Amino acid sequence: MSTLRLAIAGCTGRTGSTVLRLAARDPAFQIVAALTAADDPYLGHDAGTAAGLKPIGLAISDAVSGPCDVLVEFTTPSGTAHWARWCGATGVPLVSGTTGLSAEDQLALHDAARRVPVLWSANMSLGANLLLQLVSQVAGKLGEDWDVEIAETHHRHKADAPSGTAKALLAEVARARGRKPEEIAAFGRSGQCGPRAAGQVGVHAIRMGEVVGEHVVAFASANETLTLCHQASSRDAFAAGALTAARWIVNKAAGYYGMRDVLAGG
């Protein structure tokens, strides 16, 4: 397979810089654009140096100046919409891992997917996406007499809550039970909330320290509890998954994809 020309948007962020660091060491990729916002103080700096590596001879920019085969973005909701429009207009496949998206931001991704392959996932970790599949299977086997609680923990800097992955886990439980997420979700509890409603799914967000990411889904009946858990010990898990997705999506047909498609292969 020939080397893929890779553009990374959000290259000075927590996950974006990790994508850059891993890609710089991977012979499957040639980083041709390291992208950030126009007001980022790292603009113009060497991308390798900014990511904690030796200089790679590529200045951080706010625009793609040459051809690329795939763009990976971990930015902001407005950044996601911008790069979705750019990819749709230029024909470049897009891998997006930004969370906290509005319906309008998601619409920009789906609009781009009519022209290019677009892969979005709330969590690029392969293990977390296997957790999504396991939760779907378990929720489909256990009835609503089994209570379900979802708890996620992230670092103190995370801007959105609950996490995109927690929302995705909630969606899997709802889908498996033939319900809509908004019908069954209880986002935290306080005060005189009354007894737990049948079929309710509690969703809880914890923010502390520098926790990379942890998601726990507990199923409990009157007599037993089944707990499924995924812990990311390093951002490398998200970055490696994003690069796996980048390799997979090149030459795919236009459409909207997820990490489930990557795990399925083909």
C-alpha cells in the first residue's frame, strides 16, 4: 500500500497532537498538513516540535495548501462543521472524533457524506467500540427488570457532558430495547426524584484530575449485577484508532461510517 498523505486538524490539541505523534512514526503516513485555528499561538511553529517530537519540517497552518488523501480532525464543533464542508468540497475523506456536536454540526457531516466517505465516532478506541457492541448484545438479552446505569469519568478539562461515548452507550441500550434514548435517560439524580422508573437508564458524568477516559455500564437485577468497563490509560488508544480508521476509509464509497464498520472490516 502506498503512503497516505495525511492532514491533521486540531494538531495542537490533546488528541490531535497524539495523532500527529503516532503518524510521524508510522511509515504508512506522510503528514502533509498540520492544522489549527487561526488564533492559535502555535501557528507557524514546527508541527513536530509542538507535539513534543524533533522538528519534522512542517509548519502548523490554518489551511491545507496541497493534496492529501485523508483528513483526521479532533477540533471543536464549529471546527468539525468547517472541515466537513471543506472535505465535501475537495473530495477528501474525513475521519472525525470531535464530540459535543449540535444537530447542525452533525448535519454538516451527513451533508459531506453525500460526496465523500465520512467516519465519525464519539470514541476512536477499538476497545471502547467493542464495549458498545457488547452493551448492545447484553441489553438485547436482558429485560427491563434489569436496571442499567452508565457512568463516565474524564479529566477536568473536558468541555461537554455526558461524554459522546456515554450517549452512544445509552443509544445502544435504547436501540436494543426498542426505545428512544430520550424516553429512558435520567441524567444524574438529585433531590426527591422518587423511586426508579422501570426501564430507566441513569447516565452520570464525573470530572476529575487528568483521567483519560473511563466508561462503566452496570446491569443489575434483584439478584445479580453484570458490569462492563472500558478504561483508556493513554490518548494513544484514541489516536491509534483514528489512524486505523484513516487507513480503512481511503477509497471507500461516499457515505457515513462509524468504527463499527472498521471493526467489521471490508
